[in-house]
Amino acid sequence: MLRNLIRRRAFTLIELLVVIAIIAILVALLLPAVQQAREAARRAQCKGNLKQIGIALHNYHDVHNTLPPGANNSGQGNTQAGSHTHATNHTGWVYLLPFIDQTALYEALDLNCATGPVRNSSNGGCNRGGPAGTTQRTLACGWGAGNPNVALVSTKLSVLLCPSDDGADKLITRSDPNHYQLANHAVSNYAFTAGAHQPGWSCAAYWSGYRNTVNNLPDGRTGINVRGAFGMNSNCNFKHITDGTSNVMLVGEAMSRYSGSRTQPGVDSEDRVRVWAAHRHHGTFNMTHPVIGSHCNNSRYHINGPVHIAGVPGCSATVNDIRVHWNVHSSVHTGGAHALMGDGTVKFLNETMDHNTYAIICRIASGQQIAGDF
């Protein structure tokens, strides 16, 4: 009798398979919800990073009566009068370190020495590394044992990393003869907003030098000032932001370009990776592109703007290239990217937002009205 009871308590193979199937169905139902909850938490942390950056920028402005330069004394381009002779390649993040709880790192850096090895540019006719037509600047302290910053630029700063980006934890090294060099540099998932790509930003012109430069918007409006809140050797005061701080973007997300969802197999993705310590020709700024005839970049320079755009001349040669374009506001979040506005608020901007509105909020003195919320 007891033996029969014991036998009845055992599961049959069919019963076990049914139980396993039920568990598998429950896991399949619950896993997306768990993943969504985790992504929501990561997205909230990313937004929190930008809020902290906003507080840091306002505190910096309170102390210095200006925002930090987007990049300082670049080794790339620029032959305008009074341009520097020694390249330091500092970014604004270097100057912001004491305001994001990184005072020790800031004090360890030698600001008289370079934080990146870029010292020349041949891009777009910018092979003008120093004043008076010289071809290459002297890199302050060089890039080796005599430069104490070499060992510090690999420091990973959590406030500058989006937890959703699976490529943000890498250290980037790139040996390029011109203007993309990096040497074990830590990534930044956030970039300063520099207004319109041309003509002011071209060849690393000083922010002060294109004060009155204007260009067009996608809808045909002309004469729109190009300057953003940041640029080369910039010193933007809040009084310069005549469009209103709530209408102007200071910092936007920047995809590491290593994200699995946006990495093109067999294509180098290191060339435009954003890093916090070093300025490079493509990587320090997010920007828009003025309307120039039928130029391919009119379409590329937008939130999550792609390298490949089917049917657009100049953008359609790289078929199936799923990467985002360099210098564009981008993220791995579905549908758009976070943006820090001048008043300290953080908004999630949809990648389908109106191109004109987006171009306007990237500039500090466009003089244009924005229709509705964005």
C-alpha cells in the first residue's frame, strides 16, 4: 500500500514537460517587463547625470561668470590672428571636474600640458596646424613620459557615462596621423552643443571669431546666427543666450558608437568616439548642419542622424550602414535622446522632431520663435 502511494506521488514525464512549458511561458511573459523596468532605471540614471551636469555648469558660471570652453587650444586647424602656438586639446569636461566631485583628478592634471595627442588636421582643407601657415602645432609637454596627463585620461567618470550604452565602459586608443588620435582615453556619453557646423566651426575657428556669422534653416529662413553655447576657446555667458535659457540646449547625449545596436560589422567605429579629456576634430561637440544646396549632411545632422540615408546623394553609398553619423546628438534609448537645456531642465527629444526647431534650440541667438513645446 505504501509503495503504491509513493509511486503515485512521483511526476510522470508528461507532467514534468507540462510544468517546464508553463515556467518557460511565464519567463517569456515576465522577461520583457523586467528588461523594460531595467531600461527605465538606466534611462532615469542617464537623465540624472545630465541634471548633475546642469548644476555643475551653473555653479561654474557662478564662479567664473562664463560657461567653460567647449574645447581649449586645439591642435586642429585655425590660423586666425592670435591663434595659439601650443596645443593642449582640453575639453570643457576638464574644467568642469571640480564641479562634478572630481577635484582630486582636476588637481592631478597639469593644465599646462595636453590632455590629448591631436596636433594636426588635414580634414576639409584644414591642414593648418598653427599660425602663419605652419602645418603643425607643438603639443604642450608632448605625449609620453614627460606629460603627467597621459596616465589620467583613462579615468572613467560615471557621471559622464550612460548606463544604457554598452560601449561606454571602453578605453579608446587610435593612432591617426592627423586629427583623431587617442591614447587609452575614457569615453563620455555627453557632448557640448556647438550650434551649426558651418562656417563658424569649420577648421576650429575660435568661438569669438564668428560672433555674427549666419546661415540658413531647413525651411528656407536665412540670416540665422550660427553660434551655440560652446565652441573652440568659447566663453559664453548666460547674457549671450538671448533666445532664453529654457529654449537653448547646452549638452546632449552622444552614443559611444560601440553600442551593439548601432555598430557596423567590419567598419571602424573608434574614429569618432567621444571622450571626456581630449578634443578631436569629430567627437567633442554635437551640432547641426546648415542647409547647403542638396548637401547630404542636411539630412544627417539631426537626432540619431544615420550615416546611410537611402536615395540621398552622398549618403546612400554605404548601404546597410546602421551607424549614427559623427557629431550628431545620439543615444541608444528608443526614439530619441536626452538634452540638457540652459535653465537646467532635462528633456527627452524625439528623433522625429521638426528639423527647424532642433536647429534653433542648438543656437543661442537665433532670434527665432519656437512654435509650441518640443
